[in-house]
Amino acid sequence: MTIIGIDMFNLITQEHRMIRDAVRKLFNSLQAKDTERRQLDKVRIDGATVGRALGELGLFDTGADDIAMTSAQVQASVAIESGAAALPFPVLEALTTHALAMGRCTTTVSAGATRTLSSANYSQPDFPMLRDGRLDGVARLVPFVHLADHVVINAWRGGEMELVEVRLNDPNLTREARATVEPDYPLEDLRFDGAAATPLAEGAQANGALDGFLQQRTALLAAAEIAGACRSMVAMTREYLLLRTQFGQVLGANQSLKHALADNHVRVEAMMASIDYAAAAMDADDVDAEAAIFAAKHFAGRAGKAIADSTLQMHGAIGYTMEFPLHLLMRRVHRLTTSYGSNRTQADRLFDIFQRGCVND
């Protein structure tokens, strides 16, 4: 590894820029349709519409030449734009499970299937139990079950952790809706009473590698979505401060608001930098990748909450209204901060990594 800033990885290529620009254009178009529906019909754009549009862009293609679309850098770029638009579709879960299915599983998986994940912060004893191919237990906080064919979860089998997938139309599976801070992002608990489960890997080593990948990719994409949402909140706040007037001048002329907005902009840029580095490190299989990813998620969670609170304060009372779109972004940030590894979870993971490093040294 070389000094940061001396192109230690191939951080941004021309291909990455082209993909990022195409994804941004698509999300801007979908967001415009969503805004129109919210204003005219008081409803959001349908999640299936978002999923089809992303599929038509080629993000979920399964050909041999499409493996590059599952790289951490490409998927982080997509997640950033997804967070910026805050549309009702499980982009993080769809990207992660697509990357799992594209060559990382050591068993045969259903090609072209739509999958979702549990976003809960589990302790290992809470995993469902797998016996003779049948699953018993509960998977909590699974998003957009109605749009998926399968759910991917961790399970215990014979004292070892195993990653499995379960068909969501299994008759031995029941669903229970959960309350959530982001009502446009529906979550459900899934109860398994002997549901058939298919392992995604064989052997403890393969399952450990798959679980490690799942932890890292979900944390990275959650951080990226938070960064995208924060970018939109800062841009929205800047526009509001330049348009809103009080006592004969725009609110943006107030020096304290300028400084607060500048601080938020710096936080967003720092988030973006940490995510770019973490994604490039993951693609390069660098020794720092695991720590970089968990640090990026930890920083995004802390900075994201600070940005959400600050931008809401700068909007004043209008920031609390359902008609104003700021709340959509704030809800996304607050939900993702506690999903796929809370701040405490990421701090514990970083401590374990540093402790292992000290022992190895």
C-alpha cells in the first residue's frame, strides 16, 4: 500500500464515470416522476417501476460479461444516487444479493431471482436454526418482501453459521409487518416453521467468506446511500437558503447559516472520500478493506445524523411538513444508520480488527 492520494488503487475510471452518469440520469428521471405523483396524487412512485428501470439499465444482468457491474465501486456509485433520490425500492439489498449470486456462492442458485435481506443487527444466537434442510426461527426487518422471490439470511446448522436462501412463497413461512421510521420502505418479520432452505455455500470456510462479504458489502452500500441522501439534503438546504427571505434579505446571507452549511458540505465530501477508498480497497482485495468499510459506515452514521439535524434546523418549521421532501431523506438516513451494523456494531468490528492486528504484529 502506498500513500493516500498517489493512485494506490484505480479509484475512478472512465467506465465508472459513464456508469455513474447514466445511473444519476435515471434516478433524476425517476425522482421527477415521484415528485409529480406526491404532489398530484399524494402517493409515491411504485417500487416495481424503479426496479424495472434499474434492470433495463443492466444493473442486474447475469451474463458472463456482467460481473464487472457487481464491483464495489460500481455498486457504491449506484447506492449514492439511490440515497440521493430516496425512492421506495430496496437498491442496497438488490445490489448485494445480485453480487452474491454472480459467482460468489459455491452452490447453484436460482438465476434471475429477486432477493432481499434481513437488515436487523443480529447477535449470533438469534439466527434461525437449520435442520435437515428445514429452517425454524425468525428473520427480522426484511424490506420489500412483496417485490422479492427469495430472502437470504444466516442460520445455525450443527453449531456452525451457514448462509441460506428461502423462497418467500414457502407455505411454512409467515409474515408480520413492522413499524418503521421510513413508511415508504416497508419492513416485515419472517417466521419460519420448517421452511425449505437452500445453502449458498458448502463448508465453514466458504460460509465464513460469504458472510464476511455480506457484512462488508451491505455496510459499504448503506454508507453510500447515507452519503447520497446527505448530499441531497445539503443541496436542498442551499437552495432553500437562497430563495427564502426575511427582513429584506435571503436567509443565506446569515453568516452562521453559511458556516453551518459549509460544515455539512465538508462532512459530505469526507463521507464520499471514505466510501471511494473503501470501495476501491474492497475491489482490490486490500488488507485495509475490511477496516475501511466499517470505518466508512461508522462515520456515515454519525455524520449523517448531524447533517440531518442541522439541515432540518436551517429549514425551520417547513422542514417538518410532509409536503416538503426533506423528511424523505432524513428518514432514509436515520433508518440506514441503525441497519446493517449500527454505529456501536461498526465500532466493535473496528476494535476487533485492530486487536487482531496488534496480536499479529
